Amino acid sequence: MEIPIKKLVSNVGQTESLVGAVVLVATIYLLHSLLFRGHDMSHIPLAGEALGSRSKRLAEYSSRTGKSKAMFREEYSKNKSVWRVQTLDGDHVQIPPQFLDDIKGRKDDEVNNLAALDVLVQKKYTQLDSTSDMMNHLVKSDLTTSLNRINPLLGIAAEEAVASEMPACEDWTAINVNDVLVRIIAIVSGYIFIGPELCRDEEYISLSTGYTTDAFTCVFILAAIPPWMRHAAKWVIPHYYRIGSYQRRVRKFLGPVIRERRAAMLKPDYQAPDDLLQWTMNKAHKWSEIRSDDDISQMQLRLSLAAIHTTSTTSTALLYDLVTIPGLIEALRAEIEDVMANYDGVLSNKALYDMKLLDSVMKESQRMNPLGLTGFPRMTMDKGITLPDGTYVPPHTYMEAPIEAIHRDPKIYENADTFDPYRFYNMRKKDEDSGKHQFVTLGTGVLSFGIGRHACPGRFFAANEIKLIMINLIRNFDIEQKEKGPRYANLSSTIVNSADPSRELLFKRVRT
Ligand SMILES: *[C@@H]1O[C@H](CO)[C@@H](O)[C@H](O)[C@H]1NC(C)=O
Ligand SMILES: *[C@@H]1O[C@H](CO)[C@@H](O)[C@H](O)[C@H]1NC(C)=O
């Protein structure tokens, strides 16, 4: 399209009239809305087409009674090429399993993961950084590779955190597990992120858990209102203000620690701490994203954002599953005691590897109850892409995989709707390649961590952390659901599908 701006500008110059200016502004507005209307996607089938209107589809998508889940499953079962779901943020294109390999192999300038995460955290309005190249590097190259070394420490951290955060439970005691798990996970993660002393500081726990809660709440509220209102609306959201206050507080909390460590590093016999804060300081000069001590402090908040609530919600869902399957807690406890006896009570990486029922149950729980209905977020870049079947996906399109529906696909899993604690245990036994079918193994069957080179780099750490916490809970407590009956329902709306954090389980101590 020809843009007649020059002509318009010269017209205004000639007449110098108010009318000219108004025409100019109106024309620019019109062009803007034409150019940024979004690209034509009418060739891609639309979920809920039969509902008849965009507003009805949006209502279905955001209903609080989980209608979106039915919509995703129904559309997925038609076994089509890509299809799209209408959201307030435009149409989100759903990638079926047969195209995941193609998409994960594409370069970052064709389909981009970080750009999609920016959309997911509403960065345009919140300025939140969910992840960064350096953070991914630290988690992959420093954290994951040191798991052998730090695992026994992590075991001690988990034992101490469970001991200090769980009530006595001499008799059956009702506990909001999510609240307790959030704190335990903040402390255990903090042990490796900033060290054994600081991780128990209430200011650190408040920063790492509170930042995540407020940031995600703010994102959730913004995502529920039309985009054109968001820039204005955020100013009345208290959670939005708090994001900034955490950023100031973490600077105050960690600034002196970083300066002290740097001064100590000048001494020849100084033994630097073995934690992520130190690894960040050591490598800071190599990364342009770190320009100051403040950037090093903010990295810790970003880590919390990625690590705390994902892990605690996964663990809460896991406990909700465990308590509804008779005999499972006892079977897990027997496996834990067996393996621990083989390793003289040391919870090494290898000991955890041998707890195969625990690993299988964790993977089955993630298959049955992924945190979200979708995963594998990707954004097409300036050119758009053509899929193997010839379907064109235009530039700047948000794509994702309908993972919850894939996890329940009967073509992939036998009895897909049944929770089978031994499902992956048996697969691992049968398969020569014993590395397959683990909680951390990537594949098109369970997609919670994504696949390809952008798959969640923190999954190895999270897997060990969840195992160590579960080991300490299962060894020490009998656990039951408080309200008898079926498993606690998940919270389900839009793409959210998470364990309900408000429910309670009953705990009774079995070991003193
Ligand atoms: C589903 O679609 C894919 C690709 O279009 C095709 O290869 C496969 O055979 C189909 N499966 C069924 C059961 O229709
Ligand atoms: C959510 O919770 C219910 C329990 O009401 C469970 O049966 C269901 O499989 C869960 N998962 C999903 C993805 O809906």
C-alpha cells in the first residue's frame, strides 16, 4: 500500500490550518490501524467456530468453569493441521504434535521463544523480564552441571526446611500444602541461589515468594482486560506497584552482600561461596546484560519468577494425586527406604535416579495435570513461516502446543485418562535405553518442559528439589485428603489449569 504521508504533510504545510492537522492525525490513525490490524489468518481453522461470534468464543475461553479445556480437547481430537484459538491478545495458533519437530528446529529469527515469553508476562505493560540469555546459561552451565556436587547439600536443605516449616502433626493436622510448599521451595532453592544463611532470612523468603505472586497476579489481571486499556489500567493495580518495590528491596538486601563478597575476593586465601549469586558475579563481565551490581541482584528475582511457583504448583498437584491413590504413599515410602539403605542414607544424584517409582509418579502427575493447557510458546518473527503441509503462519503470530490435550491423546497413551503410577516405571523397565521416560526426559508425549534447545533448563534442578522435598514429607508423614471423595479439582480458565492452592491435606507424623 502507498502511504501518502508526504503529500499530506505538504498539504498541511500549505494550508497551515487546524483542519489539515486533524486530517493528518486521523489519517495516521487510520493507517496505523490498517497496518497493525494483524495478518489474515482466515485460512487457519478456528476453535469454537460454531459458537458464532468472537465474544462467545472469548467467554468460553475465559469461563471459570474450565470450558476452555473442553474446547482445546475437542479441536485437538479433529486431528487437523494447525488451528487457532481466539484470545484478547489476538489469535493463538495451536501446533499439533506432528509439527513440533519442524518448529523446534527453526532458527530464533524465524520462531522465537523469548519473544513469546514477553507476551506471556505482558512485558509491554509490566516491563517484567521472565528470563534472559545469561540466566539460561547460568542454569544450564553452572547449576545443572553442579548437581552431582551440590545434591547432598540440597538434601540437607530439604530436610531442614521440611522440619522447620511443617507443624508437629502429632495427630492428624489440616495443612494448606501450597502455602507450606512455597516457603519450603523458596528456602531450598535459596540455599543454592544465595547460600545457606541468607536463604532463611525472612526478607529473602518474602522477596522471592512475594515477587512471583504479585507479578503473576498482575499479569493475570492485565491479560483479562482488553489490550487498549492495559497501559492505563495497570496504574490502579496494587500488584503492579509492588513489582517495583521488590526490585528496590532486593537491591537493598543483596547490594551489601555483593560488595562484601567482592572485597573478600581480593584476599588470597578466600574461599568463595558455591552458589548462584557467586557464579553470576564471576561471569558478570562476560555478559552485556549485567552492567551493575543491581543487575546481579535483579537476576535473583528473575530466578524466583521462574523457579518458585512453577515448582510449588507442580508439587501441590503431585500431593493431590498421591493421596487419592490407595497404597501409593506406602509404596513410595518403601522404595525410598530401600534406596536410602543402598546409599548409606546419602541422597546423591544416583540415589535419586534409583527412585524410579517416585520419578514415574511425578511424570504421570505432570502428564495428567500440567500447569497449563498449552506450552511450547513461540512467536513467528518478521517473515512468518510455512509449515511442512504448506500452511502459512503470518509474522508476529503467537504459537503454542495444546499440551494438555496431547497428554490425554489415546493414540499416544493407553488408558490416557487413568492415573497410572507405574506407567513410566514400566516403560523405563521395558526400554533398553534407561535414560528415556524419566521426569526430565523431553519428548512429544509429555510436553510440560517443552522440547528442543529452549526446553526448560531448570528441570534437572527442579526434579531433584521436588524429589528431595517429597522424600522428606513421605518418610515423616502419613498424608490424606481432607474432604473425602475424588481428587481436588484444578483451577481452570483460559490456558490456566493448576492445582487449587486453597485446599488442605491432613498430615500425621509417623517418625520422630
Ligand atoms: C492425523 O494427522 C496426521 C497428519 O495430518 C496423519 O499423519 C495421521 O495419520 C492422522 N491420524 C489419524 C488417526 O487420523
Ligand atoms: C483436574 O482435576 C480433576 C479432578 O477434579 C481431574 O480429574 C483432572 O484430570 C485434572 N486435570 C485436568 C487436566 O483437568
